[in-house]
Amino acid sequence: MKTLGKIHLLGGEELRHIPGPSPHYVSVPQTLEIGKKIGLKVPSRIKIIAVEAKNMYNLGEGLSKEMTKAIPAIVKEVKKILKSK
């Protein structure tokens, strides 16, 4: 069961195994490698903060009422993550 607003911190191996939506998809590690190869300054490590949605298959405008209500707790958790790094 999904938990609306649950925070997921992704890095390293988790980012290598995210399937792409098409053959044209470029993963985060691939993007960083391309940046290095063309001489751009890229971070030595990266973490992605992902927020779990109730339904990610139906797109619409704005946030659901449940997600809007969860925003303060999400912001608080993200701030804790950022301060701990």
C-alpha cells in the first residue's frame, strides 16, 4: 500500500535501476557521465528526494486535497534531510 507524501531518498544503486519510459530515456548516472565527458562540473554524489503520490498515472492540474494537506510535513522532512547532509 502506498503512503501519500512518504519521502524516499534515492542514490547510488537505486538510481541505476530505474527503468526508462522509452529507448530515448537517459538515466541520472548516464546524464552525469555525459556531463563529465563534455567537461562540465558535475557533483561527485547525488541524492534525489522523491515524494510518493496517491496516483501517478492520472495527470491533472494542481495537487489533490490530500497532498496539499501533506505539504507541511513533507517540507519539514525534506528540511531535516537537507540539514543532515
